[in-house]
Amino acid sequence: MTRDPKHATQTLERTETTRPRLFRVLLLNDDYTPMDFVVMVLRRYFRQSEAQATAVMLAVHQRGQGVAGVYTREIAESKAAQVTDHARSEGHPLELSIEPEA
Ligand code: TYC
């Protein structure tokens, strides 16, 4: 094994001080997706209780959009894609979007 310093490798230590950026998954209101479907989505994909899911669904229905959950970028994108696929497979126009937290 060569010890030529040109080819030496170095392991640098650093203290972990950063947290991953978090992203909000937003549910957008529309006129056609059934309320029950939205409640199911919030329970199944965003792990909300029946009461929480119902409150969030009604807030979205009344205000136009609302936060389904907050995750790292990959998880947020994956949840939004899975829910969109599920909605389309049942013929619902439900839309979601993702935005960085603060
Ligand atoms: N507005 C829909 C209805 O009246 C319900 C709904 C709520 C749809 C939230 C989408 O993200 C949504 N059936």
C-alpha cells in the first residue's frame, strides 16, 4: 500500500449543528373532491386523528388552503406525490403544494 502523501486520505471531523430544512405540505381547496376523501387522506398519509383531520379539512374548505404536515423535503415531496396519485386514481382533482418553512 502506498503512503505517497499525494494520495493520502484525510477524515475531517465536524460537530453536527445543522438541522434539515422543513417543508409544509399544503392542501388546496377545490369544489369537487369529497370531504370524506380529504379526511381519509389526512388520517392515512398525515397520521391525523379523526378530529384533527376533520378540523383541517374544514379549515381548507373555508380558507382555501391549509397545512397537512411538515417534513423534510424528500418526505414532503413523496407524500404530495402519493396523495396526488391516490386522488387521481379515484377521479378527484385534489391539489397539494409544498413550501419551505420560514
Ligand atoms: N371543497 C370540497 C367540497 O366541498 C372539500 C375539500 C376540502 C376539497 C379540502 C379539497 O383540500 C380540500 N366537497
